[in-house]
Amino acid sequence: MSTGFTRQHIDPLPAFSDILRDNESFAVNDEEGIGNSINTWFDDLMIQSGVGIGPSLMLTLCLFSGVVLGGVVLVTLENPLSAAVSGVVGAIAPLVVVTGLRQRRRKQMMDQLPAMIDELARAAKTGRSIEQCWELVAADTPAPLGNELTDCSHRMRMGEDMPNALRELPRRTGIITLNILVTALSVHQQTGGDLISVLERLSETIRDRLLFLGKLRAATVGSRWTSILMLVLPPLIIIFFSFQDPTYLPRLMASDMGRTATIGGVVCELIGTLLILRILQSSQRS
């Protein structure tokens, strides 16, 4: 049992809730369009990855990585076109790393979620208030999920009510299942009800969902790796031929047919990448 409540309790002060600082973001909530959708995706990527740096710094890192890799290739091969391709690859590389970190962090939190809900239900049986139960569970849950729970607990201690304090939790974690938990706690605080039964059923449902997702990933692992190979292979082939023959790309782009085929291939590659990534993301939603 945690000793988190042995320390001096701090009563929430609503007057202080206005000093909570929002995360840096590029997206605008009341705007629509492709540009704002990309900004929203990028903001969510930075928040959910847990890297602890802002979007502006990440863009600077991408620019630096692209310039360094492109400069090295330009000095080595003295081929501007190869350097441009390498610069694009270098600029995308940090985003690929952050995406992998987000996937790993999301899986860790999803694995922690059933045990966290079980402990929340046990804490509710002791007769504590829901805010005290949340603070107790946040103190006992290890990172990375514990960090997000603690952030919500701090918001409640600063004066925010529970629905507002938990509102951003599903977006910050990237776990859709947390919407059910947040809704259940918010409704219980406003109308009451058998919260313990709801939490126990939710924990069982999440465990069943994790089991299903595990079977789904095992059944589709070959298809997923094949799709990733299809995305990675064309750029690797171009880079290979560029290193083997520095004049390959200039000679290819010198003819009208080669230039048209190359531009068409790049466009098809980008479209295929977006479609495959969307399919993979939708199949791994948690």
C-alpha cells in the first residue's frame, strides 16, 4: 500500500488553475484543412512520444540532421541530386525514431492499464474520494503511465475539477481506451453510481482487447513487414546506385522519359507511404 497520503495534504485552490501552462503546439483547434491536420499529427507525435522536447526544437533537429547528411554526401560524391535525396532522408530520420519511441511508450502504457484500473477499483472500495484514489494510484504506478497520471493529479491539486484534469489524458497517451475510463470517472463524479463494478468490467475488457491485439499482430506480422519493406526498398535502391555510380541520377534525370518516370515513382511512393502508414496505424489502435 502506498504511503503517498501520509504527507501533508494540499487543498485544491481554483484560483491557481489559470497558471497551468499549455503545451507548445502548431495546430489551431478551430481551423480545418490539410495543413492543420499535419500540425495536429506532429503535435500529437511529440506529446505521445514522451521525448520531452518541443515541436520547434524537433523541427530544428530535423533540419540539422538533413543538412549534415546532405552535406556529407555532397562532399563525398559531389552530386547535388544525391545530396538532396540524402538530405530528405536525414530530415525524416528523427521523425522515424520518435515514431518508434511513441509506439513503444504506448505499448508500455497499454500493458500497465489493466493493473492500474484494478488498483483504482481497490482504492475506491476503501471509501476514499475519487481524487484521493487517483492520487494514490498515480503514486503507485510506474512510468510511463504513472507520469501521465501524476500530471492529472497535480492539475486536480492545483484546482481543476476531475473532468477537466483528465480531458487531455487520452490524447497525451494516444490510448483510445482511456476515453472510456475518463468518461466513467467524470460521470461518476457528477451523478454517482457503482464505480467499482464499472472499473472491474473495464479492466477485464482491456485485458481481452490486449489478448486480441496480440493475436492480430502475430497473424499479420508478415504482411506488416512486407509493407514496410516495400516502403524502404525503393529509396535504398536509389542510394545504392548513387554510391555505385555518382553519375546515375544525373544521367537518369537528363532524359525526358527518365525524369518523368522518376517523378512519377516518387509521387507514387509518397502516396503509397501515406496509405500504408494509415492502414498500419488503424490496425494498431489501442
